[in-house]
Amino acid sequence: MDAISLAEKADALYQNGKFDEALSFYGKAIELDAKDATLCNRRGLTLCRLGRHEEAIVSFNAALRIDPHYTDAENNKGVVFYKQKRYAQAIEYFDAIITSG
């Protein structure tokens, strides 16, 4: 399978609430295409759904290293900070999105 096929499988699993399986497929897709910020972002979303917030932040950071202007990853990182009650950091990311837009 190529990265696109793996990502499509991961997306379907995610939509069906099968987050552990989706995470595995996103990981395999990233192994094949480590320069895809969207894959890193989706992996982060999946980790967030699993309650693995620190790992989600690592994935969002990977997406932002690939594409520093990827607002979805910035927003998602802010959401994780909010869920962790790290409000000042959440506001920092949300403000960055507003001022860059």
C-alpha cells in the first residue's frame, strides 16, 4: 500500500471510532511520506481522541515543522492545551491563528 491508500484506510477507521487501528495506519503512512503535514496532523488528532495529549502535541509539532503556517495543526495544538487546562498556552496558539489570518 502507498501512503495515500494507508491514509484513506486510517481516515475510514477514524470516522468509525476505531482510533487505535487508525493510529497504526497513520503511522505506516507517515513512514512512507514523512513530509506530509496533513498525515502528522491527523495522527495528532487520533492521539488526542485516545487521550494521549502529549504525543498529540508531538505530532502537531511535526506537522508545523513541515508547514509552519498550517493553521489546522496550530488550532489542534491549542485545543490540546485547552483540554489540559493549559489556558495561557491555548490562547497563545489561538491568537497566533487570528493574527496570521
